[in-house]
Amino acid sequence: MMKAVVLALALLVNSASAWVPAAVHGGVGAPSSALARASSVRMAAGFDMEASIQETKDMRLKHLEEQAMYALKLAVENHENPVFPNALIAGDCVITHLLDRLGYLKDGKVKVMVVDTFHLFPETMSFLKEIEGHYGFNAEVFQAEGCEDKAEYDRKFGADLWKEDIEQYDKVCKVEPFQRGLKTLETDVMINGRTRWQGFERAYIDLFENAPIGGGLAKVNPLAYWTFEDTFDYIAKYQVPHHPLHAKGYPSIGDAKDTIPIPEDGTTRFVDYTFEGDKTQWLDYASERKGRFVGLQNKDGSSKTECGIHVAGAERTFDRDLWEEGKSKVKHLGTQEEALALKDGDDKSLLVVYAPWCPHCQAMEEEYEKLAAEMDGKVTIAKYRGDEEREFVTEQFNVKSFPTISVVKGGAVTKYESEERDVASLKAFFESA
């Protein structure tokens, strides 16, 4: 009996180096060269820990990239119009490379979409041109609606919109162009680079999900289970083209106005596919976007961590209008011609030039509506939305901020200088002007 037990134990020990369960190697009873090598390492006189760590990292990365390509193939081959919104950050550079390996860029099977916020680093759009040439694709670029360049954007929305209302800035420069791009390209599956490692808001995302965009657009997150270190390991392994600002200390790249190096002295860098400095500054959990949205706050006072593109309700690109047409006694002026006609008219009228996102405009909505109801049929109480017509309202109505309230008649504009916007104060101003 004892001999039988010893023999059985010997057989188990001898077979352990050659056979592993399916979960480890991919098949029941499959031979494992990795385990065999590990066994020989234990038997060797010296144990090379660094080599063993690197080997296991290589094994992990190989699995992750195969998994990511599998997810991409499932998504792309089972949809008609896959679209990849590429922000040119490290993870997106990895996805671009994976799509190229699968042949989806050159054959046009996957369309690449880029949102130019007009506030990006100059290097960003230059880098886009570089990778377009490298991989052989042409990106579809979307910008703030009706704006061909930054100068036109400044005239229409104002250069300081991001300071005045960051949420409206996100809607104008990011969410609306993003949504318009998805609709223009008839997207039915969106590829993106979000990962669980990026922070608690994304800690439970999976490879596939339905996004709150367009009523349930399919989404694939091929890097969902990658760490930020995995991303740079992949970039180094395949010499992947990546944003030049990584070499200047930026772990992630967004708008130039609120993106900084981490640490701020730029001592951590990714240069020639190797880290310089303390790489944990970049690679710790939820650290990838530490240099993004710096100094920005949401309306509720919380620190900003998202641009708004990936959150529920992102398809609602603008809040409701103030004094909604058809529901309000306030006269709606929808064109420049209508605004000028009121200004040049023979009758004295009251006009507010406003922005629907402006809290001061929102605060006066009820009182202005009461005034319009009280003066209904006697005096025209009007509104004109000015945040998208900055140059026009500045020139014609001396608008420097919102709201701007004026009495207009015969081409003359008398501006209301008080911040008291109750019915009595506005009525007294109108009568004295």
C-alpha cells in the first residue's frame, strides 16, 4: 500500500511540469512550456528574477493584445459602420495600431473620427497628419458647428466661453461635434479607449456595452482591462507612433488650456520608447488623467474629470432655451434682420440679449416673463440669443456680457446698467429711457 502511494505521488510530481489545466494554457491537459521553464528555473543554481518578471509581463501583454484584437474583430465584422473617435492619446494610439494590424484602416472598414476643439495643442493636429500618412487613412474631423477655424469660433461663441461656462464649452466644442460626427458617419458601433484603470468612474466597464448615445449605440472598449503601463509596454514593443508631448512630460493630452505635465516640472517622460524619471507618477491607478481638466470645476463645485462625451444624456447638446418660443409672451427674434428691425423701429421696445446657459439670464427668466405678460399688447418685450453671434451683438447692441438689457428705438440703444432685474426695476428703466 505504501509503495502504491509513493508511486502515485511520483507520477503526479513528474507530470506537473508537463500538464496544466485548460484555464492556464487554453485546453484540457494541454502541455505548458511556461510551467516547464519555471520548473527548470527552480532547479537552476541561480534564479533570474528580473528575467522571470519580464517573461510574465510579456505573457500578459500578448494575451491582452490578442483579446483586444478579438474584441475589435467581433465589433467590426458584425456591424456596418464602425467608427473610432481618436483623441490621439496613448491608448488611442494603441487602438490605431491594432486596427492597422487587422487591416481595417487601409481598407476603410473602420472610419477614424477626430474632434478639433480649437483649443488643442498645436502638436496634436500635426501628429494626426503624421499618423494618417503612416497608416494610410484620412480622418473625418469635426469642429464647433458653423466654424471653420478658431477665429470664426471666437466671433461666434467668444474666446472665453470655457471660462464663462465650462459645461456649455464642452457642449459646443466637444459633445455636439462628437454627436454630429457619429450621426454623419452613420455609426452603429463606436470603438474607444476607455479602461478600468483610468479611475473609479470607469472601474467596471467591460469590453462591450451599450452607450447612452443615440438611444443605445453599441460600444466596444478593446483596452477595458489594460493598465496604463500595459499601454506603454505595447507602444514600446511595436515602436508605435505616439503623441510627441509624452516626451515632454504629459501622460495624457487634452486641451492646451487645462492640460499640464505630471509632475509639473516634466521630470517624468516617455522618450525613445523608454520611461525617464519616476514612472509611477503616470502609472498608478487613476493617474492617467491627473494632468487633465486642471483648475476646472463643474457647476456643482466638484472637480472636473470628464469632458461630457461619455456620460448619460450626452446627446442633449444644449439645455432648453429661455422664454421658449410658443410658450412665452416674450417676443422671439430669431435672425439678425429681426433684431435690427426692432432696433431701428419707431416704437420703443425692451430687448434682452442673452445666453441660455448663463446663470444670470436664467435667474431673470421669471421676472422678465412677468413683465412681458404685464406689457402684452402695449410694448414689445423681446429676446435675442447672443452667445452664438458675439461679433454682431457687440457691434449692434454694445453687448459685453450676458444678459444685456436695452431699450431700443430708431436705431438708438439705451443700455440698462443695473443688476436689479425684477419687474418694477425693469419697468421703471423702460419708462425713463
